[in-house]
Amino acid sequence: MAGARTQPSLLLRLRDTEDHAAWSQFVSIYTPLIFAFCRGRGLSEADAADVAQDVLKAVAGAIPRFNYDPSRSSFRNWLFTVVRSKVNNFFATRARQPRRAGDTTVQRFVEGEPDCASEETWRREYQANLLLWAAEQIRSEFKDATWNAFWRTAILAEAIEQVAADLGLSVNALYVARSRVTTRLKQVIQSVECDPGAVESVSHG
């Protein structure tokens, strides 16, 4: 586990153009987030996939020049700016084309209707995406009872006493089990993400 604590941030690794593993990891983590955001804006699966690819290309081109300063901004906000720009470009291009009957998604964009996919929505989805990705990476490291103690109380927000009874654990043992998983999740998230908010999203309850 010490390696997870000392491994350079994924963002720093991406600046090494020869670190293909870092880029592959970035794609696996962030493509689902970008795709889901685009789908939430009303894009079809094919269009969302195309825009996601445009975003990844833009990130690949910009990362070598990207100077991360957490005191001024965050990678999450920067990525949101890139995604929003590409989505807006998509709608702007579509708006210049003859509209199909019933194409209300483009109509809303043209008329300037407020978009419910706000920056706050992006923040929540960004953190949830990182958490789910990290959970997939470590799930096999824990016994079912330990994992369920964490998942059911920290993620599903079920009652501590009821979950402890279901799992045959004391309340104290449940807290210990949940803490073990939470600590490991934070290690994994910190290895790929340098925005503090992403780590804080792992609930202690």
C-alpha cells in the first residue's frame, strides 16, 4: 500500500509522453464521466462518444503545457471547461445545420435555455465517478463483510446498527472495517487525483 501513497499524481505522469500506462488509466477513469455528462445534455450515444473523443484529444494536447496550481484552480474545473467548450461547439455546429422536426435539444441551445447540467452537477458526478472507479480497483482486496460494512453504511447510508447486526459484527468492528476500506480508497484516489475535494468525497459518515 505504500506505493499508492508515494506514486506521483496521474496528472504529473501524463506529462511524460512515454507513460502510455498513465494515459490508458486516464482514459479509463474519465471517459465514462465525460460520456455521461454529454448524454445528460441530450446527445445521442454516438454524438456523446464523438465529443468525448474530442475532449480527450484536447486534453492530450494541453496536458504537456498544463501547470497545475491548486491555489488558483483545480483539474476538475479545468476539465469541466474543456468538456463544456466541446459540447458547446457540438451544439453550435448542429445549430447551423437544418433542424430536424422535434429536435428540442438543439432548440434549447439556440434559444439559450438554462442548462441543468451545471458546474455543481459536474462536481458531484466527477467525485462519484472517481469513487466508483477506485472502488472497482480495490473491491477484491477485502472480504465481503468488510466491504459491505463500508458500502452499505458509507455509500448507501444504511443504519449502522442494522448493518452491523446483518453482518454479525459489533458496531465498533463495523467502524474499523469501514475505516480500512475508506483509507484504501483515499490512497487509490490520491494516486490519480490531486484535487482535495475528490478525496474528501469519500465519506466517513
